[in-house]
Amino acid sequence: MKEGFSNIRIGMFLEIATTLGALLGATLATRVSTSAIAVVFGLVLIGSAYLSRRPRSKTEREAPPDPLATRLQLNGSFPDVDGIRSYNVQRVPLGWGLMFGAGTLSGLLGIGSGQ
């Protein structure tokens, strides 16, 4: 935060989705069998491995900002070797939905933050 790498507005925006998802996931965990949870966990690991190896194209990185990101003031900047570098937040509804899903998986699978 002190060095300017954190965008608190994005963090708080996405934390709402994650928390709501975690509540849903904890509720689902009481109703889903342990073998089904194990299958979900395996699929999440495979999906995560695939997505982490997939590079983003230059057109994806340089797309214009999402209108919702502009309205919520989520675009920002961070210090780089060449000076301050600005970035535009893209696909805000998709990001919110993915974080809701991540929170749901966290609550369902018992993944905690370690605190």
C-alpha cells in the first residue's frame, strides 16, 4: 500500500463479491457430499493450472476501460521502472462474478486466508 502497488477500491469492490460467495459456499458445504466436493476441488485445480499458463495478448492488455470501472473509479496506476504506469480495469461484471465464484469455492472447499 505504501509503495503504491495496491488499488484499495478494486480490493474492496471484489471483497464484497468474495464474501457473499463464501457465505453461499459455506451453506452449500453442509448440503453437498464430500466426494462431490473432492471432484469440484480437482476440477478447480486443473482449471487453475490451465488458466495460469495461458498468456494474455497485447490487445487484451491495452483495451479501453470498462464504463463501470470508470464510473466506480477503479482504474489506477502503479510505480514501474520507467515511472508511473496507468492501467484500465476491464470486464468489471465478469471480474465480480469470478470473485463471487472464488468465494463460493473458498467456502465450499474450506480454503481460508490463513489468518
